[in-house]
Amino acid sequence: MAGRRAELLNDTQVKACLRWGDERRRYPHRDRVVVLLSVRAGLRAVEIARLRRGHVMDEGGGIADVINLQGKFRIAKKGPGRVIPMHADLREQVIRLFGIVPGGPDDPLILSERAMRPNPEDPEDRRLVCMAPNSIVLMFGQMYGELGLAGCSSHSGRRTFITKVAGKITEAGGSLRDVQQLAGHTSLNTTQRYVDGSDEAKRRVMKLL
């Protein structure tokens, strides 16, 4: 990342972000999915914008337990494709979104406001209009500004995700290589730049040697 690193989010701040749209936004069910795609899946704003419903659907048309960004589902211009296990909170909100806004595998997962209220004379209009990457960046900026979270940006959720996964991965029997794959980084050095060190963790690990 260039310039100053985006601030990390703690659990209380994540909960505030998920509540933010309930009284202030027209489509809070959509916005909660956007937030969770950032903090619970580590997706970039441009990746969130490019997601189709097929990325989170299984072969039977139900909601999968992973986000599939490999093969024909690959959306990143750089870096390897990846499969991200779907956090329970995110899957719950995706199921809710599917129930509120019908659509097929080729439809955008995150629709623009215009597509959320489609022209009744042109029902196919919804298929064409995803929420643009810049609109997602602006949404995060508005949210963090109204919540008073200085230093946060659209990258805060992704950085929070990568940092938290890195802190827990050894407990799950994994390694930093797994973090790299979940993040979709081509280089392990890039992954390491996202991760904050912990003096307390360094002290604890010495006791385990």
C-alpha cells in the first residue's frame, strides 16, 4: 500500500459499522454485506464491486459456504485466484440479501441504488448495474466519517481481516502462506506488510520454545 496505512478496526467498531446503515441508509441489508465482505473476507473495494451472485452460489443454486474467486470466477487483474471460506456472519447476511433482492448467478451481488429500485418496464435493467468501486470507497468514507473513526478508509476492513487471520492462523494449524492465499497476494512480503507485530506475542512465544 502506498502512503499511510489504514487504521485497523476493533470488534466494537465493526459492530458500529454494521449498525450504521439501519437508520441512515436506504438499503442497509446491502451495505451490511459490503462491510462484511471487507472485514470478514478481506476483499478490496474493486473486488466487492465485481462480485456476481455466482461467486457465492453452489452448483444447486443455494448459498455456498465459500466465495469462489478461482477459474472462471476469477475477478482480480493481478494475483492468484482464491477461494475464501465464508464467515458465518457474512453468509447469514448474503442469504438475507438474496431473499430481499431476487437475482441469478450473473447478476451483481452488490447492486447500485438505481438497480435496487429497477425500472418496472425494464426488469433486465438490474443485471447491468453493479455498485461502482468508487461508490463503495465513498460509502466507506462516509461511514467512517459519521462514526468518527479517524484514519480509516475502504482498506481498513481488508487490513483488519488479514491482521486477524495472521494472528489466529497458527491456532488453526496453518501458516502465513495460508494468509497470503486468503488475501490474494502474489508475494508473501506484501502479506507481511499488512500484519502488525506484537511485543506481547513475542514474549509469549519465547516461553513456548
